[in-house]
Amino acid sequence: MFSLSNKTAVITGAGSGIGQAIAMLFARQGAHVEVLDLKLEAAQGTVEQIIAEGGSARAGAVDVADQAAVKGVFAEISSRVPSLDILVNNAGIAHIGTVLTTEEADLDKLYNVNIKGVYNCAQAAIDRMVPQGGGVILNMCSIAAQMGLADRFAYSMTKGAVLMMTYSMAKDFIKQGIRCNCICPARVHTPFVDGYLATTYPGREAEMFQKLSEAQPIGRMARPDEIAALALYLCSDEAGFVTGSSYPIDGGAVNLR
């Protein structure tokens, strides 16, 4: 079950964290993975791990907020692969602040990466999926699109948009054989979290890590591989009847508070 053999998957933000975990799992399941990241070295690091495990992957650098760059990368990928079967829109950035403390530049940056980036990559992928008869798009959303979170004004705005873009794309292209869903994680233990704790709470990292972990009713953060497992299901043929859906994976954060 959950084989991705003979499929090509494009995964953005795949140089670390959730994106890397998804890329590696998809490769283990037989997919050829196009590993995209803002930093080429990070993408290459993921590719090296995939190849070391016997998988197939290629690295590429792209700023998802740059439409011309995205179109160029997808055109180059399409020139090498027989089909573009899966797109995982994982690239994104976080921000902490209320409407009063969020600067205009912060709002613009969040919009460009988290909203426009999804739009750019989805447009480039769907443009290729329609003529080939279908494909799968998976967007990385957040529980911030489903509930009110303190100090996450701009971030929540962008994830709410991702949720609605997911529904819109699923509706618009269901007759063309394209499925579109999103995953809404709570806090996930990634290098970003470790960096945030080291920068914001120097000397108190362990204490604050425990506090952030306990914010989820289940008592811990998610692991990237747990998010990847859900991504695999949603991008596999076994999920062929699933489209226009949002999947919380949140340790009870939304319903059990």
C-alpha cells in the first residue's frame, strides 16, 4: 500500500524539517522527488540522504515568491520527467505578533511566501497536470487556520488563505482529475523550533521546549515523520476519493482544549 512508484513529486521547502521528512518518505515509497528549497545546499543535503537510501531525487533552488523563477524551475523539471504527479506546497515562514506589532514589511513578506508562493507553485503544477489528466496537490496549512492563536496575526492570515485556496483548487479542477487537500499541524519539532528557542530564550531552551510541548493536549510536539505519514496517504492512490479536505494533525489542540 501507499506506493508512489513511477510518480514524480515536487516538494518545496524540502531542505529540512517537515519538507525533508516528506521527501525522504516519498522516495522510500518509490517516487522520484524534486527537492526544492530556497537554499540549494539544504536541498542537496536532502537529496544526498535520499540517494544514500537508494532513492531517486534531484535538488533545486527556488524562491517560491518569485513567479518567474518558479515557472522556470517547473519548466526545467517538466523537460526531464514524464509527468508531474504530486506537488507538496510545504515552503513557508512563521511570524509572531499582533495586528499592532506586525510591521507592514512583515505582512508583505508573509503574504509573498505563504500565500503567493502557494499560488505560484500550484499554478505552475496545475498547468502541467491538466493536460496529463490529473495529479495531486497537498498544501501545508496549520491549525492557525482553524482556531484563534495569540500573537499569530499575520501567520494566521496566511494559513487561512491557504485553507481557502485548497478548497478553491479542489473545486475548480475536480473534473480534470486533480485532487487538492491540506494538512493542518499543531506545533512540530523542527530545526526552526530549536532555532527560535535558542534565539528567544537563551539558557532556558529546555524549560521553554517543555512548556511549548505541553501546550498540546497530548503533551508533546509532533514529529516531522508523523506529518510525512499523513502526507503520504493523501498523495497516494489509496486516497483517490479524498479531495477538498483539511486534515488536522494536532495532538488534540483544536478539539480537546
